[in-house]
Amino acid sequence: MQLRWSDPTFRAVFWQVVVVGIVVAIVWYLVSNTNRNLAARRIATGFGFLSRTAGIPIGEHLISYDPAVNTYGRAMIIGVLNTLQVSIVGIILATILGTLIGIGRLSKNWLVARVTAIYVETLRDIPVLLQLLFWYTLLQALPAPRNSFNLFGHIYANIRGLRMSTLVIEEAHLWALLAFGFGIIGTGLWGRYAAQKQAETGIRPKTWPVALGLLIALPAIVWAALGAPFKLDQPVLRGFNFSGGLLISPEYVALTLGLVVYTSSYIAEIVRSGIQSVPRGQWEAANALGLRGGTVMRRVILPQALRVIIPPMTSQYLNLTKNSSLAVAIGFQDIVSIANTTLNQTGQAIEGIAIIMAVYLTISLSISLFMNWYNARIALVER
Amino acid sequence: MSQSAAASGPVPVPSRDQPPASVYGPWAWLRANLFSSWWSTALSLLLGYLILRGAWGFFSWGILHAVWTVPDGANGPDTAACQAVKGVGACWAVVEEKFRFIIFGRYPYESQWRPALCVAIFIGLYIISSMRRFWRLKLLYIWIAALIVIGVLMWGGILGMEYVPQDSWGGLPITLILSTFGLAFAFPLAVAVALGRRSTKLPAVKMLCVLYVELIRGVPLISLLFMASVMFPLFMPEGVNIDKLLRAQIAFILFAGAYLAEVVRGGLQSLPKGQGEAADALGLPYWQKTGFIILPQALRMVIPPLVNTFIGFFKDTSLVLIIGIMDLLTAGKTALAEPVWQAYSAEVYILLAVIYFCFCYSMSRYSRNLERLLSRNRNR
Amino acid sequence: MSATAEMIAPGHNSGETPAIVLDKVNKWYGTMHVLRDVTMTIAQKEKVVICGPSGSGKSTTIRCINRLESHQEGRILVDGTELTDDTRSLDTIRREVGMVFQSFNLFPHLTILDNLTLAPIWVRKMPKAEAEELAMGYLKRVKIPEQAKKFPGQLSGGQQQRVAIARALCMKPKIMLFDEPTSALDPEMIKEVLDVMIELAESGMTMVCVTHEMGFARQVADRVVFMDRGEIVESGAPTRMFEDPQTDRLKLFLSQILRGH
């Protein structure tokens, strides 16, 4: 490299130095201002506050939590768990609902196609926050516990939330669960055996009777053999409220419902365009060869459609996870809500926001990495 | 095997443009589209029933039994009539009372023609930008002029209009300002970042661009808004106070820049390499090649996804509810904070939904038509 | 059906079941009458070329034969079985009729070998090894056995179309339908595909081809059928049709396509 302007390498290095220099200068300026302001307002820095007692009441926690005893750190972890819980449940439900609606968009039935089209179009044109508020308002209009909506005496819906009977878990149930796990493995092995038999003789042994037996009959037999315990923890109305059973808060329901419905409209479009992206000629060629509907779907259409569907689908999963941060607006305590309370109480805004960003960055980077790996693996081989 | 009778060919079969009723016509359509199989029939009947019930229910609640206005009582509006029909009829009186507050926030009542005019200018700006004959450089000047006029109208202080500080702005103009100014300033940033990301000769610049985009896209908008509202004051030297709206605007610009950068990058990637090579062969230096050849074509190709991204921003402006800036959604919620109207949130939310829907639906229809038009021209 | 005697070309046994019978077939797209009283009988081992201007209904006709499109009036019989919406008769018919498309329609996510063995395994329930042996046999017949493990995206157009022909042949059909098989190919690849089709014709397959390749028609076809605006205008032996067209419409069509050569 020569130190002359006409040398392209020199110019490249020069410009990079300039740009990086400007960025570094801006960052240094902001950091020095921040330090001065923090000192002037006597705000502490560092993450020491994580080991202080929290005092934040949290309504829903997957692990045990006592505001008087547990630290901010533990509160944060509960926040992350809440976020993950809402996201995972939301992703599963949104995928199911979205796929059904996406397939409905392609239905030959005019009414089904129109209704699903209106569903998708309307939900995509209204902000998600407005939708969440709307669901929450609807749930707030439920009656008081005394006048709850009652399903079979085991599910109660009222303004305090959803209360359901739960099974009291005993040893027999755990053994049955173990049997179910073995059943899954067994079904997988049988599937392999069936494919092998088909390769050898052309006839594929039926899978569903075996699956039925291993996944349902076997655990049931184990459970019955160990005494068949079936005690339910039923909600009971005491005074003005229920006790017993499982309580799902209206905030959780509103958040999950709102996110599922909103994201499902995007997933429906992705599924629809994925299936439509497979050229009609593929259907025709498969039908002309004599292949039937189910086989055509499984062997020809879906493999091609999934290649088109999965990348945008994962980006919608990421959107759902990020949208769960709106929980703070309806009072569900996810990581954003808890971090917000923490930074209000300790005054340590930078650390609080940094924690929020770190959590979401971790989630989105993991999903991105998975996406890249998946795309590389299934790329269609071309010249 | 003589075909003497067919010396001039067999007698042409007359065209029957009226296919038999079993093939074409209302009954055939119904059979094919609604009742083609018993499963389809069941679905049609179920959906038809649900739709009719839902439509009747909404009509009965929203129109038949609705209360449209309430009289003014001693301590403000007297909502006895509304309370009487609660659950049975809608209380559109809340809309009638609070409409101007929801749309304009706390802007001084007599000067509300100014934000109204701004809304009109925004809509006009969108419409002009959507028409293809304006896709030239002069569109840039139109935008600059329009944004300046909007600024002058909203702030006032000159030409006899009283000065209105930003804290009093609110409602629909705020939503439009945040999204439009956000897009306007984010766009050059996005182009620069997209070009930087594709640069092979400046790895440090490329890394900075990648960091920026991945960081912003990996975190929720809420965290950026928190950062803006809570952290920006810490970044500034003593005595410098940035207004809350400006802070939120900067956060939006940074947010929009990252997403737009990805869209522009997609356009740059799908441009055939031959374009750049032809420009190089002609001896064009980098900035001219990019400015005259590459960018115009790439940007034209990505206008539909750009519009879709803008629709997303427009909806995302509603998140400023959480940091206390009075946009359309916040104004609606604040209107409901009054005890008298607290129970009628559904009506206000429906109004807000309709407003958002009108904007977003027209934009999305436009983007879809444009996409169809562009792909048709390209495939020709 | 007195017309039957005229419709079967000389040299074919009019006593055995005809391969395909179309009897007054009518089809509409909306109000557009696209097939008008199409009546045609094709004998076993007969080779018929259908030609005509675009929009004449020739592709629609052969797509009705294996029910990729459905006709609204008239009857279609394939190997004696009538074509209706009944799925079982449809399955039987589709097994006997193979089709080659203009745009090849190979399955891009499967290897060439898997493309060929998919239907024999899942429809005829053949064991995998037997299906692969069958597939390799046909790949050798279309002269590209070395491509077996490649993917369609890696092959040229001519090679892909030959694979498509082999794929249809793996189901051992009695009748082969060709829908403009060479129209999407570059000129230098047309010959290799036509060679395969000629070899197939000489081995005794019943074939119905929609094509513009008049050289192929002359060499191989027993009969050429000219369609225009949804109806059969003229039909006869290829030499007679090309050298001595009887109807004005056929004369016009021939002058238009021959000008291009």
C-alpha cells in the first residue's frame, strides 16, 4: 500500500479510519456525558442491585418467589421465564391457528375463503397493542366470581381469571408418563421398521394401531394397574372468590389470545403463499402418475412448500416473542415489566434496559442461527 | 374411407355460449363453491349461521339500540341513557363527546384547524408519492416542502398563529408525524447502511452496519423507546434538554433505519450483477455508479416491501402509549380515563380500529396493486 | 356410431377395445365454449398427433383424457372404462395413462432416481430395489443412466424432459399423452427428445401428441387431427393432411407454420 490518494487500498483504510473514528468519538462523548450525569444524580452503576431484596410482588411465577426474601436477580429470572412461557405457548397456538386459516384461504368453498381473507386482512391492519387492550377489556367485562361462566363444573371464567380443576399428581401418573415416553420411542422405532418393510416388499405395515396401543393403551394399563388414582383439585367458591384448582390470570389470557390471533394472521399468509408457490404442474404431474391426495401432499407438495414457509415463519416467531414485551401495557409481568419496575425503584436505567436488550438479543440470535443452519441444509441443489 | 361429404370439412358445430344450467349459472356456482361435498356443505351452513348471527348482533348493538348523544348534566355529560343500555346497545355518545380530543389531543381548541390541515397535507403527500408519474427527483423537494409546512403549522409562533409547544400536540397528527418523519429521515440512513453492508472493500464499515442492523432488529421496539425516554437525557451534557417527542422520534428513526436497510439490501441483491459491471466498464466511479444506475433500479424494485414496512411503522407508533406520548391510541385511552366514560372502552377502541384500518388497508391495497403491476411489467 | 369406421385409421383392428373414445365431449370455461362436440376414437397402438392454432382446445382435450380437466357433456372412455368423478375408476385410468408436460414438472427436491421410483413404490406398491431396477432400465432407454443420483436442477432441459418421459414409463402405461413436449426446449435439445419419442412409437406404444413438430408427425403418426376453436376440423393420414389439405382453415394453419420453417 502506498501513502497516496490514488492507491485504492490506502483510500479504503482511510475511509474506514474516518468512519470508525467518528463512531468512536460519538460513543465516547455520550459515555462521558452519561458518567457525569450519573454521578451528579448519585445513581449507582453496576449490577450489584441484582442481589438486593426485590419487594416486587409478582402474580405469576413458575418457580417459587417471595417478595420479602428473594432478590431482584430472581425476579428477573422469573420475568424471563414468564416471557418464554408466553412466547412458546403463543408460538404453538399461533402456528396451529395460522396454518388452519392459511389452508382455509385456499379452500374451494367460497365462504370459507372469503371469511379467512377478511380475518387476515382486518387483523393485519390494526396495531397489536390496540388488539391486546381490546381483549383485556373484553376479559374485564366477565362477571364476578359468584356469577362465573361455568363449564361442567370444572372450568370457571370470571373477572379474576380462568380457574380449572387440576389432577393431583401421584406416583401412578408419573409411571404412566414414563410409559408414554417409551411409547413415543416405540412408535418411532415402529415407523422405521415400517419404512424398511416397505422398501423390501412394497407393502407398508399400518402404523396407527401400533401408535394407538403404545401411546394410549400402554400408559392407561400402567395407570390402572397402579390403582387408577383420579383425584381432582376442584375450584370451590368460598365467599367472594374461588380457591383450589389452577388460576390463569386475565392478563395472561389477554396477552396470549391477542398475540396468537394477531400472529396467526401473518402465519396464515405465509402458509398460503408457501403452498401457492409450488407450481400447479407439480400437482398435475403427481396426479397424472396416479398418486393420491395424501401422498402427493406429503411427498411432493409439503417438502417444497416448507422450504418457502419456514424462513418467514421463524421471523414471525421472533416477532411474537418481541411483541410479548407489550405485556407491560396490560399488567402481565414479563421481563420488560419487571425490569421496568426494577429500574424505577433502583434508578439504574442503563443496567435495566441493557438486561432487557440482552435477553431479547439472545433469543433472536439463537433463532437466526437456527434459521441459517436450516436454510443451508435444505437448499435445493441447482447447477 | 372417403370423406367426400366433408370436402370443405365437417359442418362447424355452432358455438353454444349459453352452457347448460348444470354447468354455468347461479345454481352451478352454488353447487361448486358452497356445497361441493357434504363437508363443504356443513361448513357453509355453520359459517353462514355464525355470520348472520354475528351481523345481526352487531347491527342490534351498534345501531339499533345504540345511544348517539347524551345531554349535558350539572357536572358534565349525563350518561344515564348509556348506562341503561349497557350490554345491549353501544354508547356512541363517548365518540361524539371525545372525538376532537381523540384526534387532536390537548391542542388548543380554536387552533385545531392547524393539525387538521397537517393531517390533510400528510394524506396528500402519501397520495402524491404513490403516483408513478411523480417518481422523480422533484418528489424529494415536495417532501421537504411539505414537512417544513407541517412543522410551521404545528408549532406556530409566526404568521399570526399562536405558538403551541410539543407537549400539547396529540392524537392523529402525532401518529402521522412519528411515522412519516421517521420514514423520511430513516430512509437515507437505511440506504447508507445497506450500501455499507454490501461493501467488500471496507470491512470495518461493513461490521458496523451489521452490528447496527442485527442489534436493532433483535430487540423489541419497547426497549428502544425506554432507552429514548429514560437514557437519552443521561447522554446529553448538562442543561441540554431534548423534548420527549424528539427523543421518541429519534428512537423511531433508528428503529426504522435498520428494517428499511434490510429491505433496500434485498433490492440491491436482486439487481442483476450485470448492471454494476456495465457501469464499471463505462468507467463510472463508485458514487456515480451507485447514485445513477444501481440505486434507482433497486429502490424501484423494493417499493412494495417498503410500503409494507411503512404500514408496520404506522402501527408501531401506537407503542408510545407506554412512554406517555399522546398519539392516537394514547389519546383514546386518556379519553377513557374520565370516570364518566370509563365503561365504554369498546366503543372508543372500535373507533380507533376503524381509523387505523382505513390508513393501513388503503396502503396495503396500494402495495399489492403495485406489486402486481411491477411484476407484470418485469415479466413482459 | 357410423362415424367410428372413419375415425379409426386403416391397418388397425376395429374389433378390439379402442384405447380412447371421446364421444361428443363438450367443455365450457365460464361461458366460453372451449370444446365443441369433440368425437374421436383411438385404437390400441395407434399414434395420433393433434395440431392446431393456440386456443384451439388441443391441450384441453388431452388433459380431459386423464381428468386433469373435467368435461361437462359427453363421454370419455379409456380402455373401456368411462371417465367420471368416481375416484376408483380415476385411479385405474391414471395408472394406464402416462403424461409428459411442456414444462417437465419434475420434482425438484428428489433425485432423478427418486423421481422415477416415487409412483411405482406408492401406487403399484413395488419394493424399493425392484422399483430402482425398473427405473434404471428406463433411464438407460432414454440414454441418461449416469444422471440417476443428480437433482433436476442440475440437468439441461432436454435431459429433464427425457427423465420426465422415463418417469411416466415407469408406471408401465398403455397410453402416453404428450402435451407440447418440445415447446419449452432450446432448438439443439429438441432432437434428443424426439428420438426418444420415435423409439417409443416404434416399440408399439399408443400415443397422443399435441405438437408443432411436423417432421415428427410425418415420420411416426398414423393420423393427424387438426383442431381449431374447440372442434375437430379435419383428420387423416399425415401425408394427405400436409400435402392435400381439404379445408380452408387447415390450409391457413399450414401456411402459417410452414412459413416459419
